[in-house]
Amino acid sequence: MKVYKTQDIRNVAILGHGGSGKTTLVEAMAYATGVTSRQGKVEDGNTISDYDKEEIRRKFSISTSVVPIEWEFWKINLLDTPGYFDFVGETEEALSVADGAIIVVSGKAGVEAGTEKAWALCEKYNVPRAIFVTDMEDEHADYMKIVEDLRALYGKKIAPFHLPIRENGKFVGAVNLVKMEGRRFIASGKWEAMDIPEDLNDDLEPCREALLEAVAETSEELMDKYFGGEEFTIDEMVDALRANVNEGSTVPVQCGSGLLGYGIMNLIQTCVEFMPSPMRDNIKAFGKDPRTGKEYNVDYDSRRPFSAYVFKTIVDPFIGRYSLIKVCSGELKSDSVIYNYDKDTEEKLSRLYVLRGKESIEVPELKAGDIGAIAKLTNTATGDTLSLKSDPLVMEKAELSKPYTYKRYTAKNKGDEDKVSQALAKMMEEDQTLKAYNDTENRQSLLYGIGDQHLDVVVSKLQAKYKVDITLSKPRIPYRETIKKKVSVREKYKKQSGGHGQYGDVAMEFEPSGDLEKAYVFEERVVGGAVPKNYFPAVEKGIAESVLKGPMAGYPVVGVKATLFDGSYHPVDSSEMAFKTAARQAFKAAFMKADPVLLEPIATLSVNVPDSYTGDVMGDLNKRRGRVLGMNPAGHGKTEVVADIPLAELYGYNTDLRSMTGGRGDFAYSFARYEQAPSDVQTKVIAENAKEEGN
């Protein structure tokens, strides 16, 4: 593959709802430009981008794949992203380096939740976009209905560049509304000229008029020409529309068929003509000099010192380890010496690659704005910046979605714990939305992901790639135990077994401390030396050990004040161990007499949903013992519902919210405080804990 200049590079993310035809479209674009001699199919498991065994088995994309194609003078780096919401982190990584996006909409399924999510992500990352309506060969495909739905959502910026042409009910071509040409599609993405059918006139005029208005609004000169009734030249239209698309005020809509290869060359031409190069004016690449803290614009300029952002990491036992990069400034050559400021490591490259699916293509050089890969950078992670030691630079890391769905995991086979831990560490290097956490307090290992499907894929990958099996189960909620009233107890620990015995005697008072942030407060008011001072630390240690696992259900104890006020000792048999044991006995005896209660963690939940779903969401929160605190307008027809809810009630919420809102709702939460659990919840938790302990 030859070396391309920055202005000849297009980095285009392919987005859309799961199953809308993104991978098929990428395959068609690769076939049309000669990358492959035969177009692969998702059903056959032979596409370029879905090469992972899990993707082949499940027949949908799990990871973002880079598929560079070359057409005439240009190189287009296609970033084929997953459409299912559980793998949104992969999509966000792609958009952090994309300069444009194609949102794929199925002609038969229409505008779906994933279409709206893709649009919202483009807004978040300020990425210009076009929309490609595929599956037009389906007899139920309704292009104008999709255009109307898109306009209802996003207004006048939706601009159809195409109108489909059908003959005898079959999709055969499209009208190019910019050039007002009819085009009949033929094999390999190509087309030939044809007359525009008269039966399209009803749709043709309003769509053409919308395009002319978009062109006129780009300058006063063109506005005067428009109102003067003069025709725009093709060059004027293309230049004006390119400017509009680049700034996001116009979003082209085209149509075709990824399966048949119809309209593919038109889409490739759109990527080149209307999608910006990395050098676009309205987006800058900012970096910070870590030595001075000064921020400056590297501008994807090949004349500046080298810098690159690592947007994705592949750690695969079969294809190896690759750091996928976008060169932000300067040039990167295969023999370069690169520096990672965050890790303070400098490495000399031996090879430089461009990845195409799982294929690694060696290249001598990458110019600013291009996407490539470096193998075996063991100290470099996703989000790191590579630069020169003489000119260090740090780019801001992309902000990815946080994982809120979590489950408990255990190794199926005893002795596999270390293998599981090592495998998960490698998977977390690849997947920034996957988190493993060892919850020592509740004696469990937790796995966090974006959703249940995400975690299910992790289990399958562990088995297939790393030969270890884990079982997922409901996590143990971090309840707390405390007391509500004051009690006094006296406990004696006495043991005689020949020689020195054991003797410790304590009289203690236990009461609520009023501070649930601390496990316990220990005080003493012993008079007359009933318990020597040198045993006070042992008594406190007994309390410190006791609060780790409460007598009710085995959860940590908080908010207890323990006061040692009397006791006795034996000059020979007393010891620190004896007094510690006596204190533990006193704690256990007092706790169950002091009106013990279970405290449950309360989370503050923020749910963002379309306005039409707020009633359903609030009703569901009430069923989950949630307390709605307020509703805030979130813009774009959405509302934020804020509520306090028991953490236990959020188990499975991700799946239920998606079901309620057709996938259009999302949520986040954070721990707020502990509150006393209702009696029925206490009874249930105590019974479940007893059963678990019995096993």
C-alpha cells in the first residue's frame, strides 16, 4: 500500500443499528475498489471486518475493525463499528479518530434506536455525517418514509442526494439530485446513465428545492443568484454542499444495496467529495506540552514534530498485540524512535503496519491524519499519546461510556483463578468498557460491562481464546449492619488446659454512634484498674475484628460506639488474646440485643429517555422502591429523570430500560448513602445469606 498525503486521506466511521447492514456495506465497498475478488457475507462468516470467532458465530460485529480501501487518488480508512449498544465503547473509540461518518439505515427496518444513537454520538464527537439507506432491493423498503422520519427528528439539515428508481417493483437505480441525472446500477458498484422516470416528479421537486436552498444559504452571492432565478453550476453546488456537510448543517441521504453492490461507487465518491480530510478547518487536534502545560494545535500537519494518539489496542493470542494509532502531526516511519510520556518509555520501531481486518500490511511510512498500527508496544495502552522525547506531547483521552451492569464471577475449575485474572487483564487492555474488581469486603469478584450481552461475550471469549471458564451470578449487594439502641453486657473468656490458662473479663456498653461513615468508635472509662491499660488495645482489636462481619447476615458493621467500663483480670492467666476474645463475645451478645438493623446502599440514578417514555420509567422506578427527585429537560426531545433507588433494585435495570424504551433510554448512577432496609427486605437478605453460608 502506497503512502498517502494528509489531504488525500478520509477516515470514515460506519455506524448504525445492529443488523442494519454496516459490515455488508463495508464488504461491498472493499469489493468495488478491488480489495477483494469476491464479496463476503456475514451469514457465511467470511467478511473482512468480522473475523473474530465470536463475531462469526454470533453473526454481528463486536469490535471495531479498520478496512482501508483505495480509490483513484484517495485512501479511505473505513472503521466498521458494532451496532449493538453493549459494544458502544468500540464505536466511541472509532469516532474519537474519525473525520466523517456514514450512518447506515436499513430500507426495510427504517429509522431505529441505533440510528438515533449513532446520530447522538456524531453530535458528541462533532463528526460530519451522511446517511446511506441500504436494503433497497427489498420490496418493502420505503426510502421517502425514512427521509420523512429523519426530517421529523433532525429538521431541514436532512438533504436527500438520491431518489430511488424502481421498475416493475424492483430497485434498479437512483436519481442523483445534485447533478439531476438518472443512474442505472450494474455489477461491482458501477452505474450507467438512464432517463429520469416521470413518476418521480412528485418527490423530485421538493427534494431538489431543499438542496438548492441549502446551497443558497452558504453565501450572499449564491442567495442572490437563487432568488434571481438563476441556475447554480454543478461546481457551485458541490462546493457549497461540501462546506455544509463539513460543518454539519447538511446531512446527505443516499440509497443503494450493500448486498447487490448498488450505489456503492456513489457512496465512495461521497466519502471523497463531501467528507473532510483530517485537515478540515472546523476541527483541530489539540495537544499539551507536559513540560510547560501549554496547549497547542498540532493541526494534522506533516511538517510538525511527530505525535500520534492510540485509540485502540488489540491483544489477541492468535494475531498478536497491536496499538492502533492515528498520526496527529508529523510523519511516522518504520524505523522511528517513539516516546510515551505517560509511561516514560522510548522504543525504536522495526515495522509499521496498516491493518485490514485481521490482515497486517507492512508500510514504510504514515503521514499526519492516517491510521495505522504498531506491534508489540508492551507499555502503551489505549488513550496514550506517542511523540518524540525532544518534543513530548499529551493528547486528551477519549471519554468512553462507563459500565454500570455488573455480575459476580467465579472460576468453574478450582485453581484457574490466576488464569482467569490474567486473561481478563488482557481483555481489559482491548476493551476499555470492561472492568474486573475484587470486592474483598463482600468476598466476591465482580465483572462490569455495558450490558448483559457484553458480559456474555466476555465469558465466551475467555473460553474460546484463553481456555478458561467462568460462571456469572447475581452479585452480593454491599449491605451494612448497625444497632438502634443502647445495651450493656458482660462476657468472660476463661479456659484452663494445663499450665497457664486464658482469662479475660469485660463489661461493655454498645450504642449507636450516629456516624455511619465509621465502623466503630471505641472508648473506655474503667476505674480502679479493673482492666489494666495494657489490655485496652486488645479489647479494641476484638471490636475491630467483630465489625468486619456482623452477626445478622455477615455484612460489615457501621455506626457502633463501644465503651469498656469494667471487667476483671487474672495476674497469671490474662493475656491480650483472652481480652480480645472476650470483647468479640461481648460484641456478638450485645449486637443482637440492641435492635440490629440492615442498612441498604442507596444510589442516585439519572435516566435519560425520550419524553414519551417518562411515565413508563417513573412507574417502573416506583415498583423498584425508587423515589423520583425531579425531572429535567435534556434537549432533543429527551427528559432526565433523577431518582434515589436501592442499589439492589438496579440489578437487571439495563435490560428492562432498553425493553421499556425500545433501546432509546440510558442511565448512570452513583452511590449516595445508606438507609435502613424495610423489614421484608431484611428478612429476605438474612435468609439468602444463611442459605449461601450453608452451601
